[in-house]
Amino acid sequence: MKIFQEWFRIQAMEIHAAISKVDRYSSSQQGNKAEIIERPNGGISIVMAEGKLSGKRSQAVTMKATHDVLNLISEGVHDGAAARVVLSRIKNEHHEKANVAISILSCDLDTKTIVITKNNLIPILICNQDDNRFLPIDSDPESLKYDPSVYQFELELGQIFVLFSEGIFNAGRQDDNPIDFLLTIGSLVEESDQQTSAQEFADFLLKQAISHDSGRPKDDMTVVVLKTSPATQREIRREYVCFPIKKNLKEM
């Protein structure tokens, strides 16, 4: 499991971001990739990608897609345009035989908005005060592959946005035991009275998904959480990474 967290102070507000992930059971290849970067005009962007190939080929195209999108964003390219450029490159280089699901979650201080960019149908979970809902991705799956949808929300205090990979969304479904995400996160928000950190949200949802897959994830699992909270730090930015080192599978 890998957790990454960073805070940015915005006037009387802070942005908290966390990533929690675990690989598919008994797999040495990471099919999911999630990274975070500062935006050139202020704010942060989190890019999550999932390659739809097998083994090392999937890992390679996933890492390349993630890094290429991050590079373009760091150069000032808008999220949607950056995703389209990278998806077009992948389409041409692999002759349409490779498919990568890209999701970008950004806090853009230049426009004071939260920007969501997706080329896949896995919905976004949004929590705002007493309103917990899915943001449905209403597009044709085939056209969406290379032409992602972009959504914008005004930056406000008390928002929570949750991205998850296909492995999280489908956890337990094969055993007719899917996660009720709205009920789960609604209970967590209510019990914590808004005190649960972004890291705790991500960890909790990841653990729920692993549990629903009977402790053996059937697919790579990644949860990304972005939360706005009242400012408490004095212009301090923090980062924390936990990266496990696996034994060689042949030795296990």
C-alpha cells in the first residue's frame, strides 16, 4: 500500500490529498499508477492511470501515460488537452491495440475550481456537507477512450472528491458483495463530524475494498481523495510516502 499526502494553504482553506493503493493479489506488476504534481499557476493535480494490457506491457504504457500527462500539465497545458494529447499518442503508437483509463483530479488556484477529467466510466464520488453523490460519466465508452470528459466545480470549504480504480469499484461484485459507497462514506462523514483526514478516507475505502474481495484483491486497487478543510497550518506543505518493498514472488 502506498499513501501520499500533501497540504496547501489557500487563504483560510487547506487542500488535503491522499493516495492509497495495493496491487492485485499474487501479482508483481503494477497495472495502476497515481502521481501528484504542483500546478504552474497554483494548486495540485493528481493523475491516475490504468493500462488495459497484460503484465509488463500494461505497466509500461500506464507509467508512460501518467508521466506524459504530468509533464504537459507542468508546462501549463489544460488537463483535458493534456489527456487528449497523451491518449492520441498511445492510440497511434500502439495502433489502437492499447487502452489506458486516465483520471485527473485537480485543484486549480488560477480558476479557483476543482477540475475532473476522465476517459472512463468509473464514477467520481462527491461529498459536500450533507450531499453525498456520484458524478456519473455520461458519454459513449468508445468515443470517451480518446476524448475525455471534463467537469468543473467551484472551490468551496468542506468538499470531498474520491477517485477510485476499477479494482475498487468492482470489489466484491463477483461474489455478489459489492460496496455500497454512498452508505459507507456517508457513515464515515457522519461519525467523524468532518474530522476524518483525506488519508484516513483513502485507507478506509481501500480496506473496505480488500475486505469485499475476501482479503485477496482481484485487481489493482487505488483510491485518491481530495478534501478541502479550514486552514490550520502556517504556510507549511507536507508530504508523506509509504512504499512497501516486496519479496521476489519466487521466494514466497
